[in-house]
Amino acid sequence: MFEFLVWLKETDSTQRRLKEGNFPCGTVLVADRQKEGKGRKGRRWESQEGGLYFSFVLCEEDFKNYSQLPLVVGLAISDYLDSLGVRTAVKWPNDVYAKGKKIAGVLVEKSANRIVVGIGLNVNQDSFPPEIRESATSLKLVSGKDHSRVEVIRGLLEFLSSYLEEYREEGFYPFKRRIEEKLLFKGEEVIILGEEPEVGILLGIDDRGFLLLQTSEGTKSIMAGDLSLRLYR
């Protein structure tokens, strides 16, 4: 699955470099630091020293239906971290959480006839900027020890390769139940902020990877939005 790996000290954005360059499918680009790290909806991704920031290229012809890729990739990250003894959950649609805080995020973008997948994983950070301090964590903070980023990406790429091959061959069906078992906030009342806010009980996901929400108007499938617990005051 992954044939080429380039590791840079610094770049503006691994996602941007792969989208703008003519890299073959299977290329992985890693950076110690990104000056303009990008998250979902164009948000800035804090790219501190100690984290693992990388993107990789997939051929669109192999993943014609790639809408569930963020969830499949998120599950691969979650299961890999679990294998290290860190208990994690998948937060719909594209994040991984540990101890109630974000430890990794996924970004999937189409570029010409290629799909570029970006991953940010907090590995050895022991502190975060004030604006995300309460919502972010790292592998070091959760496990209590430093980790070799080379070993982390080696192990993670093995998981990703296996899961992506399975997704390419069998589609989303084998992943639905596994994702639901690890779905953050399942069974709890949540709010989805999108074009119109939706409030309801998070039931799971459907066969397309859409969020299933039990609302006062019945069960709804939510294609996109920002998910959070509904807080009472």
C-alpha cells in the first residue's frame, strides 16, 4: 500500500505538498513541524514539535466511494493506539479521543484523480497552547512515557495498510459494527452543528457512515456537522 516515504524537518503543510505535487499513489509525506497545518473545514491544526504529522496519496480508482475513509482511517488509528495500551474512542466523523480529549485527527481531500489523506497524531507533546489545553492530549500524557515517532509511524502504517486494503476489497460493511463499538458519545444526548442544529440521542452510524440521531421528529441520518455533548445549565 505505502511504497515511498519522505520525512521533512519542516513544511507548510504535508497535505498541501501532496495535493500540489505529482506524487505517485502510495507516497507518504511526514513533517516534524508544519507552519500551516490544516484541519477539517480549513481550521488550523496546531503542529508542535513532538507530534506526528503526515499525509499519503491514494488512487481514486481504488477508492471510488471514499466518503467513509475518515471513519476507516480513524478506526485504524484507534485500534493501533489500543494495541499500545492506550484506550481510545472514535469521534464522528474524523477524530480519535483518549481520556475524553482529542489525540488525533483525520482529513480526507480529493485532488484531481487522487485522494490525499492527512493525519495529525499527538505523540510526545507534554503541553498545549491555552486555546486547546483543555481539549487535547498526547500519547505521552496518556501513557506516561516518550515514544519513538519512527516506531509509531511504522506500526500505524501497518494498521492503515491492512484496513485500507480491507476497505478497498470489501467496502464499508466490515467496519460499521467495529466503529459503532468505539463510537464516542453513543447512547448520549448530543448536538450536531451544521446548516441547522440537530439535537438527539446518538444511536450509531448507518451503512453510509452517516450519524444516526434519535430526535423528537424521529430517527435522522446526519451527513456532516460538528458533534458535541449537549450540556445543560
